[in-house]
Amino acid sequence: MNVIRSSFIYSFFTSVSRVFGFLRDILIANFLGTGIFADIFFVAFRFPNTFRRIFSEGAVNSAFVPVYSKLISEKFLEDAKKFAGNIIVIFTTITVIIVIIIEIFMPTFILFLAPGFALNDEKLDELINTSRIIFPFLVIISIGSIYSSILNANNKFALSASLPIILNLFMILGILYAYVTSNNFLLFLSWSVIIGGIIQIIFLIASLKNNKIEITYFSPLITTNTKRFLSLFSTSFFSSGLLQINIFIGTIIASYETGAISYLYYADRIYQLPLALIGIALGIALLPSISKKIQKNSKTEVYNTIEETTKFAVLLSLPAAVGIFILPDLIVRILFERGEFNIESTALTAQALKFYSIGLVAFILMKIFTPIFFAYENVKPTLYVTFFNLVLNTVLSIILFIYIGFVGIAIATSISAWISVFVLYYYLQKNCYFIFSSKIIKPTILVLLASFILGIYIYFFKDYFDEIFISLYLGETFFLLFLVLSSILLYLFIISFYKPFSYTEIKKVFNK
């Protein structure tokens, strides 16, 4: 149950970070809307983040944590220091080389990954210049991600979860400074990303020192632990790479429709909130926890941990998905509809959000199931599933984009996610890592029933409550807050009535 408690810590700080993130996106929406310049920034910002996810949050993090956690659990602290330093040196070198190569060949890189921009020379030149400013962020954030992994492996989740606050604050300051001075939003936004990233690194290094976590940077690079890491990384790299290629394919397709990248971005930002608070938080906490239990050969504890984590993921994610599916227009309108973000932008972003919400539970379960394979150092199944997801999502995205436009990308993403979850579970079952039992099936059915009742309440009463709030001269923001709070209370009442979880289980979560 330490996983659940750790995930709550991560979720709390993540929620604070997301508040600042939404404030940042509200300002971007206000000044850039869903036009050409918004598309340019989102594409340019996505490039380094995509590579970062491949090298750091994806392959590196997943391969790093099990090896590092084992060294700590077995009290090989000197080896842990050297191992951490080796990985930082290796991947700093790799990312610097990548940045230099991409900076030189940026025009070719842009034409390959966002070919739709070639239809407008001015738009293309602006994207190239913006990307050249932002792309060195890859080096900064990759180093930061490894430092964060070290803290997470030592059960220090607060700082890594709160780091985006720093980046978001600097981006907000960049937008406001641009507004007050030159109105060159792209330029100041781009440089604020770099400055914010550097400040993040400073905070991480300070946190490592405060927690007395030492790293030895200058030692032989090729050690037994490094080889073990590289063995895990080689497979997980392709898995993470394929996943990011999947995302790039969505960008490539969307680049042919002006505004589509922005619609999908804003929708993605909204559904990423519950994904981060639930799925990513649980996944990050789960990996070091079960890695240590596996090293102790405590399979029963591993099984119980996965089971409890999955149950709580379903408990929290299903009602969130229901709410987003029924209220996409209201959510988008309250968050973004102002300035350059008009009624049309709201309607089109809401369409994408609605279809992303269908896959929300699947996205969260993928974040939980995937780390299990890395904890067991068996990453090939994730490679197979990712490749399958890539092919399926690409085919579906192209077909649906041709017939129904950018919304087809969101639909394809959700369908692919659900199918991939079932395939991942097949491999979990096949390897005897995890099997659904009555302990999880029964609560899931009850949560489904509770979420269905909740959906009926929101659907049939939202218009009635809207009229009341209008008569009281209260705005849509208060209306949404009322719906959210009343829905939470109703859901908790239904849950307490059907009891998908025992009070003993709940108590275990919040003890200590």
C-alpha cells in the first residue's frame, strides 16, 4: 500500500503543477488561440519533449530504476553512486550529440516530421527558427529526468512532481513579458522554456544534496551494472521510440489541417490531468516499490501491490472519464474560451476531448501495467505491444482523418489504447505477473455501476442546474464547480453503499 500513499504525494504536487500548467495554457490560448503561431509553438515544443520521453522518461527511466533500486536494497551504495553518475554522463553526451545534429539539419527534420508546414514558407521558416531555440531543452530535461528518477527510487517524490511548476512559472512570465513589451510571443515563450529548464536542474541538484544522495560522476563507464542497464535499455528504447513515433504520426497527419495540432494539444492537456494524477502517479510509485519486492522474492506482496494499485486506478479514473465525456464543451469553454480562442476553437477542441476521454481508463491502466514488465526486467512484451499499437493507431488515424478530419486521430488513439491494454494484460497473465481475481473483478463491476449512475445524474441534471445558476447570476465556473463537487459527493455515497472496497483497505491507504 506504500504505492498508493506515494502516488497521493505525487498527485498532490502534480495537481499544483497542473494548476500553473493550465494558467500557462489559458494565456497561450488567449494570445495565440488555435491559429498558425499556436501550431508552430506546440510542434516546436513537442520535438525535444518527444526525444526526452524516449531517452529519459521512457527507456532510461524504466531501465534505470530497477537496477538502481536493487543496488540500494542490497546496500551497495557505492555502486549505486557510480551507476547513477555513469548514466548521467552517458546520456548527457548522447543528447548533446543529438541536439547538435538536429540543429544543423533542422529544416530537413521539420519537413520530415511536419510536412504540412511546407505548404506555407513563412510558417515553415518560423517553425524552424522556434525549434532551433527550444530543441536544446532536450539536454536539460533529460538530465533532470534522471535526477528525478534517482529521487523517486529513494522515495522522494515531492520535488520531481513539483518541478513543472518552475517551468510553467517561467513560461507564464515569458508570455506576460511579451505582452507588455514586443508582443513577440513565440520568441519569449521559447527562451522561457530554456531558462525554466535550467532552474529545474539547479533545484534537483540542491535536493539531492539536501537528502544526502551522492553521485560519483567520474568512474569507469562500462561496469556490470551499466551492462545490465544497457541490456534493459536496448529493448525499452525501441518500445519508447515506437510510442513516440506514434505521437509524431499524429502530428504529421494533423499538420495538414490548420488548427488541428492546437485542438488536439488543448484537448490533450485536459485529459492529461487525470492521467497524471492517477496513472502516472501510480506508475511512478509502483515501479520502485515492486522492484524492491521482487528482489526480496516476495511474489505475494508484488501481486497484492499490483492488485490494489489497479483497483484504485479504476475507482478514480472511471468517474473522471464519465465527467469529461459528458461535459467537454463546458470544460473547454471555462478554461480557454477568451481572446484568440473563440467559439469555434471551443467546439472543435471539445470534440477531440470527448473522444480522448473514451480511452482515459485505458491510458491509465497502460501506465500501471507497463512498469510491471520493467520491474521483472522482461521488457520484450512491451516492445511487441507498442509496435502493435503503432501500426494500429497509424492505420486508424489515416483512415479516420480522411473521412472525419482531426477528430479521427483522437478516436484512433483511444481505440488503440484499449486494444493495447488487453494485449498487455494477456502478457501479464501469460508470464504469471498478474491475473484478475474476484478481489478486483467485483469492485470493478461495482465502480462501473456507480459511474453509470453518476453519468445519468450529470447528463439529466446539468441543464436544470445551469438554469438555476443563470437565475442567480452566477457564472459557468461556479456551475462547473458545483457539478464537480456534487458529483464527487454522489459518487462517494454510491461507493459507500455498494462498498467496492472495504474500510480496512481504505484505512491501510491512509495509515502513516
